[in-house]
Amino acid sequence: MSQNGLFDLSGRTAAIIGGGSGIGEAVALGAARQGAAVIVLDLNGEAARAVAARIGGQAGASALDVRGRSAVRDALDRIARDRGRLDIVVCTAGINVRKPILKYSEDEFDGVVAVNLKGSFNVLQAAGRLMTAQRGGSIVIFSSIRSQVVEPGQSVYAMTKAGIVQLVRAGAAEFGPFGVRVNAIGPGVVETPLTAPIQANAEWYAAYADKSALKRWARVDEMVGPTLFLVSDAASYVTGTILFADGGWTAADGRFTPPGM
């Protein structure tokens, strides 16, 4: 393949889960620009259909709750049946409840784990079953910098995001012999609906911006390139890894600059 075609997704079918808003929406639009036939899946079916309408052409959409194993399986099976195959699955779905460990309720714990960890497993299992049978495909699941570093109030979210990294590694090991690649993206702080409470607090927003090496938050469109790299032929020998798109957050170990620097 020529270097010019490394990122070309023409002729491929991509399911973007969580594609109704935020990072998922940006990835769905980006995949379509690279030539993929995109199906937008989201808990909010109306939002998914709105994104598909913006894409136009071959795009499709439907509502999907990743917490339901059979629902995920049926949705991906339907795409593969209707489109002939399923080449790309990206899952950006996730929730967070910011609370100290001692104040976390059982329902809150179960809710975050059900979406972030069980949901990711459901997607990996359903996509992996299809792709191993067709002997090819790429799966990307969104993790976070919180898989590596934490702060107060992030216990359960961080736990699930760390679990996604190990889930991706296991998927890569099991699916690799069938030509299926599995990777994760580790965003830093991104301006999305999920981080709206932080963005609304000027001091909190500024503190997060200052922690990254680039001294700013990420835009949702800045997660598109790393994601499309992983699902494209440019990453044909990349599997079982997490690609951090965090503005250098995990590279810096403190917020204090020593004198004379």
C-alpha cells in the first residue's frame, strides 16, 4: 500500500459507540471523512441519528445501551449482516461519579462499573466474535489517563479505566491470531459533556490545563487522529497497547517548576 493510502478507510464499515456526542461524535465524523461507512450508536438514539444525518451518504444510526450484552451483540450482528462485514468498532461510552471512597454508594459503584467495564467487555466480546470469524478488523476502546494516575474522588472511574487496558491486552492476545487488532486510547482532559462540571469551575479548569505539558485542555477533534491511526492500516502492526493523547499529562510528575528552570 502507498503511504498516501495508510489512513484511507474507504470500503470499510465502522461502528462508533458513544457517537452521539463528544469524542464519539468527532470520531464518527472523522471516520466518514476518511471514507468509512459509519454507523453511529449511542444511548441517546436521537443524538445518534442527528450525527448520522450530518454525515449523510451511507451513514446509519440506532440507540444502544452497552450495559446489555444481547443488545450489543444484536446491534453489531445487524450491522455486519446489513453491510456485509464490520471492520472497525470504536467505543467511547463512559460515565463518572466523582466521590470519595467512603461516600460511594453501592448503586453508584454498580452504575459506573456497568457502563465503563461491563459495557466495554460486551463490546469487545461482540466485536471480537464477528471479527475473528471474518479474520480481520480493528477494535478501539477508550480508557483514560486515570488508568495510570488518580486524584481524590476518582477511585471507581480509575479502576474501570485501568481494567479496560488489561481487557484490551487480553483481547489483542486472543484475537491476534485471527488478524484482529485491539487497542485503547488514553485521553487527558478533553472538553466534552462529561467534563462540563469541571469546565464550569474556573479554578479547577485552569488547574487541569496547567498540569498538561501543553498547558491547555484538548478539543474533541484532537482525539480523532489518534483513533483513526489505530483503526487504519497505518497501525497494522499495533495491537494490545494504549495510546495516550494527553498533552503530556502522564509525562510530567509534578506541578512545581524548580528554581532556575
